[in-house]
Amino acid sequence: MDFALPEDLQDLQRAVRAFAQRELAPHAAELDRHPRFPWPTLRKMGDMGLLGVMTPEAHGGLGLGQLALAVLLEEVAAVDASHAVIASVTNGLPQSLLLEHGSDAQKERWLEKLATGAWIGAFCLTEPQAGSDAAALTTRATRVDGGYVLDGTKAWITSGGEAQLYLVLAKTDPAAGARGVSAFFVEKGADGMSFGPPERKLGQHAAITTSVRFDGAFVPEDQRLGSEGQGFVMAMGSLDGGRIGIAALAVGVARAAFEAAVRYAGERHAFGQAIREYQGVSFKLADMATRLEAARLLVHKAAWLKDRGYRVTMEASMAKLFASEAAVAITDAAVQVFGGYGYSAEYPVERYLRDARVTTLYEGTSEIQRIVIERQLRREFDR
Ligand code: CAA
């Protein structure tokens, strides 16, 4: 058993850590205060390969795996969670699905654009009345001559209105439940496609989130991904990887909060000594460090297994569940260590807490992760 990351990945990790400090850190607080989609810095991430980590080099990506993506997302998230979630989604959902299930013509058309960050990808599964119960989606894809017509509204779409390529899940056979869902690529600007205003959110402000509406939007048949009725299963499969990405993001935000708390606890004095000397603070730091380490190990193990071709539905959900809840607990503890200053926008820890909060919600709430884990346990134990 070897817990050390491969040398080349360690080199890349150092390079991304330096990049994030140099290019992302100067903008993070300002983007939080005045949200806008961070195109200039995303372009730089694209130039570094960070928006196509798992896509083969022949298609403009880095040709690495899920572990590499997790390690790099942690580095980005430790500086700015908004950049990390945009990167996680475009790498992990539309792009990995295109890679796995796309036709040669579809790959030719879109893969390089996504992998290089020239285009950002978005994933349209959630609807206003279908979040956790994703198979209850009602967006309809009606067959017409040469393709389909889409009607319906998607909600909470990361990079909505900014991304150029949308993977949309829609019902081709409403009577068939999850098996009646198909997946379609739709380019921004398609007739009948429109976007709602940016949602006002607690955190991750620069990762613009909107609704996406389809009113009789025509999609040619060659923009369907895979076969009819395969969409839900493909989407669930890609969420196995996506959830590892979100878990890595949570670890990154938690690490930033933990490191800020350790530094502050050494500097801040009360009653004649650094507050770190008090057990009330030092035990907190010990618990934060332990949770952080456990979360990262779950993330790396799930990613490592996925890179070896195992199905990681359970491990990805365990990593997402634990890391996201750890991130909320760790960022909250960091605010407590900072005392009143932790509540002030003068320090970054209140932003870390706000940015961490959504990680227990998106890509499946903690409750959904528990359902997924328990269903996998049943499969194992009832065999
Ligand atoms: N891999 C492969 N296949 C899978 C799978 C997986 N991980 N999970 C389910 N499937 C298959 C099942 O085997 C089943 O196939 P069969 O028809 O052959 O039996 C089919 O998919 C339907 O599965 P279920 O019966 O388990 O479906 P369900 O309706 O009970 O729902 C659920 C399952 C796990 C609760 C699912 O609805 C779910 O994950 N909900 C949460 C939705 C979610 O995570 N949304 C995230 C949106 S994306 C996002 O947030 C991105 C962002 O912006 C940051």
C-alpha cells in the first residue's frame, strides 16, 4: 500500500498550488463581493489543462485520471471554490460523458473545445420540482422529423448562461420512468433556449447559477448522447465521478479554513498567551485536522478505485457525504477560532463557511448520498 501521490502528480499539484496563489487568490474576495463569471482566470486554467484533466492529450486534455482531477480541484478550491465547481462540472459531467459515450463525430465537434477551456460545459438534470428525485424530471423531448423538440425548465444550472455546451436530460418516453430519459447536447444560442437571471446564493458567488428554459427548442438527432432511454443511467454513472470532484472541492475549502485557523490561533493572544495554548482551541484544531485527513483519504481512495476501473457508486457517495459534512464542520469551527473576526468579511473564513455549505446539497444532498450508500450495502449483503 502506498499513500504517496505519484511524483509527476506531486509536481503538477505544486504547479497548480502556485498558479492558484498567483492567479486566483488576488480575485477571490472581490469575486465573492461582486459576482461575475471569471472568464479571464478560467482561460488561464484552460491553458494549464485544468478544464480537461481526464480527456486524452489527442483531444487537448491532460490525459490524467480521477485522482489527478481530485488533487487539482482541491488545490483550486483551497483558494477559490467558485473556480473549482465550474472546473469540476465541466471536467466531470458533460465532458466525461462525451468521452465515455459520445460518437466520434460528437467528440470531434466538442471535446477539444471543452478540454482546452475554450468552451465550458454545463449539466442540466435538476428541475424546479425534481432535485433529489431526479427521475421525476418533466422536460420533454418529443420526436420530430430529423431530431427532437425540447420543452421544459432546468434549475440550478452551474455556469448557466455562460457555458457554451449543455448536456440536457429529457423524457423521450414519460411512461417509462428513469428508463424513459435521454440525453442531448445543446449549444448556447439554440432557438427556443433561454436563461433565467443569476440566482442569489449564500456562497460560491462567481459560479453563476441560472435556470435554463427550453420552449420548442429543436435538437438534431446527432446531438443525442447514446441511445434513447439511456440518459438517466449515463447521468448517474457520471455523478459517481462528479461526486468525487465535489468531495475534493470540499476538502480544499476545509483545508483553507483549517490552515487559516491554525495561523490565527498562533498569532492571537488572550489572557496572556496565544489562544492555541488553550485546550478549547487546540482540541478544535486537532479535530479539524483529523476530519480533514479522513475526508481526503476517502476522496483519494474513491478516485484511485475509479482509475482502476471499479464501479465506485458507494465510495464516491461516502467521500461526498463525509467530505462535505466535514467541510461544513471545519469551516464553522474556523469561524469559532477567529471569534468575532471570523464573522467579519475582513477575513476569508466567513466566505469559506458560506462556500462550504452548498457541498452537502449539490450533486446529491447528504440524504441522497446515504440512500445511495445504503442501496449499495443491500446489493453487497443481499447477494
Ligand atoms: N451508475 C450506473 N447506473 C446507475 C447508478 C450509477 N451510479 N445509479 C443508478 N443507476 C441505474 C440503476 O441501476 C437503474 O437502472 P435499471 O433501470 O437498469 O434498474 C436506473 O439507473 C435508475 O436507478 P434508481 O432506480 O436507483 O433510480 P431512483 O429514481 O431510485 O433514483 C437516486 C436514484 C440515487 C436517488 C437519484 O435520483 C439521485 O442521484 N438523485 C440526486 C440527484 C443529483 O445528484 N443531482 C445532482 C445534479 S448535478 C449538480 O448538482 C451539478 C452542480 O451543479 C454542481
